[in-house]
Amino acid sequence: MHARVRAADAVCPHCGSTSGRVHGRYLRRLFDAAISGAGVVIELLVRRFRCLSAACPAVTFVEQVAGLTSPHARFTPLLRGMLTSIAVALAGRPGSRLSAAIGVPVAKDTLLRLLRALPEEPVGPVRVLGVDDFALRKGDSYSTILVDLERRCPIDVLPGREAEPLAAWLGDHPEVEIICRDRGGAYAEGARTGAPQAVQIADGWHLWKNLGEAVEKTVGAHNACARTVFATTTPAIPPPGDDIWQPPPPAADTMLDVCGRERRLVARTKERYAAVQQLLADGGSLEHICRTLRLDRSTVPRFARAASIDELLVKATNRSSILDQYRSHLHQRWNDGCRDSAQLHQEIRALGFQGSIQTTRRYLRPFKSTTAAAPAEPRPAPRPRRIVRWIMTNPGNLPDEDALALKEILASCPELDAVTRHVRDFATMMRNHSGDQLPAWMERVERDPLPALHSLVNGLRRDQGAVVAGLSSSWSCGQVEGQNTRVKRIKRDGYGRANFDLLRTRILCRT
């Protein structure tokens, strides 16, 4: 495209005076955004004017077109903004490939120059600050990221992970009231030096991680107790009379599953009925109960209107199964000696059964476990990491099999039983935000012969103020960890080779 300015005069950018005296002309080539994939170049004929003001330091000046040109620029503002956005998102080589694909080929170094030329936005007042480190090169060099937890965005990146840079930054921001950090000593010292007025909060996830490491050491020291428990043989299950399957009584079909346990639907119905009735007795409205229990608006009135739990269990238990009309055939054929699930499935398919073979296998599985008593064999002992997971998991979320195994282990080892009690007490403190109970918890731990937990308690005492605040406050470093995950992606975009200044710019611009 060829263009020129039609105005007769221009305004001097230095003194603001108007001049119509043309000193010369030359051609500027401006690259603009592509149209339908085709590159666009604007050849603009511009004039150089002589400034008529004797007091102006400039002798001549070049006319500029608002929205189209800027001094020494080869890109229009529209294209410059597009390329800058690409550079922020993809950096050098990936951004160059994308630019070429949209019809604006540009070198990777140009994109990096545009990225480095971005103006840095002011930080503004910060009340709640999150601090954490991330690796530039793991095991070699690290940096510190600062996150405004109220605005949920990174505000600065500091070189290294020592106390001095953090203290200097906090000295320039005396408005900081709360600092969330991990349990590293450098950040504790930097926060104490740079912001003595701020409340330091030790992150709850790091506290739970430290506790898990102490539990793992204790379980490793007492793993022989678990091996002793699981070295015993499992009792053999006697077959029910001459290898004949006897179906459960009719009453069990409604409340129990094929394994003889209470159906999950029955247990859930009982729990919901008790919870709804309790909230109704406390004066809660149906809308409040829906929000509290996270139930559907049509479910709560049904539980509220029910006169008793039996009224609800009628619908919960009287559910038919697609195998109901074929059970007698399966029982007869099993007692005749047929143990092949595939063959039995084919037989009932011939009788009109439409279900899959997995349905037949699930139904026949308890038949096999009770009719063929295997010889007693030693149970494999769980790995220490699995025992740690059992101890660190909420007891209500453990499967029945794992809960029973953990109960056997704790009954044989008083030390692991004590560790489990302390872990659950600590979890209660975290869940209820009752950090004031931490001193009593540490005293109880010190009364038991648990060296690994004693080391943990010693570390908590050195940072007790921040730990108590972390267990009592709802603030945490969760957002900072999320930003760290985003930083790893940004590093991978640059192949892990970006300089600190370039990486810092991309982190702060990718909000």
C-alpha cells in the first residue's frame, strides 16, 4: 500500500509549535497485520519539516501519523502489539514459527527484543504476600517468586533464594501484613528482617509433608512388626457343605449385596437421612440443607418428608437386577459342577439374557471364593510407603480391607499406634484451624519413644509462631505452588535456556 499525509503542516514534538516549511521527503516502509494470510507493507511518504521556533533545540522534525507511525518503528502499533503478545506467550523460536504461519514472518531475536522492551507495571500495595522458590536449573541455580495472594498474580521474581533479596524487597513495601512461605530458614530470616511487622504463616501443605516424612521414618524403623503380622497364614474358608452353593436368604437380597455386605446405596441412604433430619431439628431450611449437604433440590424434600428410614429403604432396596430371572439356572448349573463363567454366560444368553459377561462374572465371583477353599498361604506384607499412606489417610476414606490391615498392624506395634493417633490429632488441628492446640500436641508427642517425630517437634519449636499461624489461618501457599507450575511450563517453552531477565518478564506478563 502506498500512502502519504495530506495535511499542509505538522506539529513539532519538541516545542509544540506548528510548521509548514518542508525540509525534505523520504519513504518509510511499515509492516502491518496480514490480510487473508498475505503480508501487508505500507510505503508511507513522510516529510521532514523545519521548526520555526528559535528556542526549540530541534532544527528539523519528521511528521508522525497517530495510530500508524512512531519514531524509528518498522511495525505499525497493531502489528507490534500482536507480535508482543506472541512473544509473551511463546518467546523466540515457537513465536517465530507462529508469526510465519499467520503471514507475518519475523525473526526470533526481534520477538525477544519486543519482549524485553515491554514496560514493567508498578507493583502497587500488597497486603498478603506468598513466597516460594523455583529452579532455574535443578540442583544448581534457583529464583524466588513473589505472589499477591489477594490479586492472585505474580508481582516480582528475585534472583536466588537467599534472605537478602527478599528482605530488600520487603523493605520497599512496608504495607505487607501477612507472608505465606514454606519452612525454609532463608525466607523466615528475610521476612523477619525486611518486614518485622508482618505475620509469617508456614504453609499447611509443607507441614503435612514434613509430618509424612517423619511418619515414613518411623514406619521404616518398625517395619518388622508389619512383616510379623502378615507372616501369619490366612484362615481357610470352609466350603458350605459338599461344594454346594447355597443362595442367601431372601431378606439378605434387599439389604445386602452378593458378598453379604450392606449395599452402598443402603448405607448412603441411612447417612443422608440422618444428616437431613439432624439439620431439620436444628432449624435449618431446605435450601440451607441443600447447600450444606450438596444435594439436589428434589432429594432433600423427599428425605425431609419421610416418616422413617424404612420408607426410603423400600425404594433403595427393592431394585431389580437383569440377572434376577436367571439366578435359579446359575445356582443349579453351579451345583452341577459347571465352574466356567463363559459357558454359564452363553447358557443364559440363550435363555434371553442381554447383559455382558462381566455382569455374570461379578455375580459368580463370591461363588468361587466360598466353594473352593484354597490352602492357607502367607499374606504378602505391604510396603512401608503403603502403610504410611494408610496412616496419613482419613480413616473414613480407607477401604475396608486397608482399614482392617492397618488395625492389625497397629495392634501389634504400640509405636505405630501412637504415631497414628498423633497424625490424626494433627489433621484435626489443620481441619479445624485450631493452631492453639499445637503446644499440647508437641508435649504428647515428646512423651512417646518416637525419635523421628521428636526431630519434627524440635523443628516446629524453632518456627512455632509461623506454624501456629499456619494451622490457624486460611491463607496458604497453594496459589504460589500453582504459579510455580505455570513457571515450569514457561521454562519449557524457552527450552530451559532463557536468561533470568527474559524469564522474569514472561512470568510477570503472563498473568
